[in-house]
Amino acid sequence: MSESAVAARDASTVMLVRDGVAGIEVFLQRRVTGMAFAAGVTVFPGGGVDATDGIADIAWSGPEPAWWAERFATDEQTAQALVAAAVRETFEECGVLLAGPTADSVVDDSTIYRESRGKLERRELSLADFLAAEGLVLRADLLRPWSNWITPEAEPRRYDTRFFVAVLPQGQIADGATTEAAHVAWQTPQDALASWRVGEHVLMPPTWSQLDALCGFADTAAVLAGERDITPIMPVYSPGAEGRPLSNFPDNERYFAELPQQSALRGR
């Protein structure tokens, strides 16, 4: 990292998927225009890791932090915080709770925790305290590691984001009841990419890349069974590079070839 670059904050993003009539569907949010980062763009639920996400006494079911640390090439404490942040952010941003009363169950109606959801979003409550108060176990086994993207060094606000994938638990409903989303929708990856190509919404390269990868799976079972080679990807930002300011990410030529000319965030 160059001396002038801002340190990248750890973050977690979750691709929430389900099986639909036309194939896999993924839950997408269009961020409100007033956000400090990625305003107005279409993303998956997620956000930065909080200090309390790494608390050691979280009730936990599934692969231990050491397993996640190996997949994401980090230490165990950071790995635990990343998984906890993935669960917390998914609950905060779309009301889907990857936790249950026992190690092999998951809540079927997360709306009963609406008040706690608001407190979590306002940082009045930690995930560990919420789970303990409700007698819930974090279901790390419902998540799968997917990819790792790092914001270019030239950016003033940077994230080291680990992408996860999870299937929508039976009985739960993903909603748009968050201050960060102006619009939410379930779409097939193919439809989301098609609408982006005609300028109906904005996709930054990391989101575009994950949607493109999801197009290669027939159903959610195949997604969960897939083995991912997770190598950190940090695009390089070169302002004034003939309309292609970003490079050094997979299929970057195809991204810019398909990018609608009227995009307000060309490549950023």
C-alpha cells in the first residue's frame, strides 16, 4: 500500500439468493443518493465491520473462525468479525436473520425482532447482546465464502470487502425497511445485468462481477456446493484513461464494453 493511501476498513457483503421460476434470484438494493459511499448504486446487503462484531462469546454454529480465516487469508478474530458482520448487516438491511434457537434451526419469522433490528442499525445494541438476549445461535453454516474485493488505493474511502453467499431461509422475507435503500428487488442475475446494460441502474465492478458469476449456476444448491478460489482483487484507478479509469480486475474489458454510456459512475 502506498504511503498516501487510506487504510481499507474490513467489510462484509452477502449475496442473498433463492430459487425462482426462471432460475436463481438475488436480492438487490439501490442505495439512497445521500450515502457517503456508493450513493445511488445497486448493491447487495452489507457494510463495514463494527468493533463489537469480534466479540468472542457469540453463540456459534458451523465452521469455526479458523476455517473462515483460512478461506479469507486473515486472522481468526478478523474472520469471526467478518462472519458476524455478514449476519448483522443482512438482518439490519433486509430483515433476514441467519440465526436460530438451536445450532441446527433457523428462525422462520424474523419480524418479531423488529425493535432489536432498529437498535442494531442505530448501534444501540451489539449482535452478541442481541443473540444472547433472544437465546439465538449464529448460523455460520448458512454462509459460504465467495470473493474478496478491495477499494482502489486512490479512493478517499476504502473497504476490504469479503463477499458471502446465503440462501434465503424458509419463511423469512427480505424487505427494504432500512434507511440505506431507496429500492429493493429480487432479480435473476441475467435480468439485473440486462437492465444495467440499458442504463436502468448502476453497477460497480464488484457487484457486476458477482452477478456475472452467479449466471453460471442452475440453482441455489449448486451455488452452495461451489468451491471458490478466493484471491484478493484490488482494481487500479487511473483517472483520464480514455473512459476506462479502472483496470486490474477480472473481465474489466468486458465490463467497460457493456457499460452504458450514460452511467453516472463509469467504472468507479
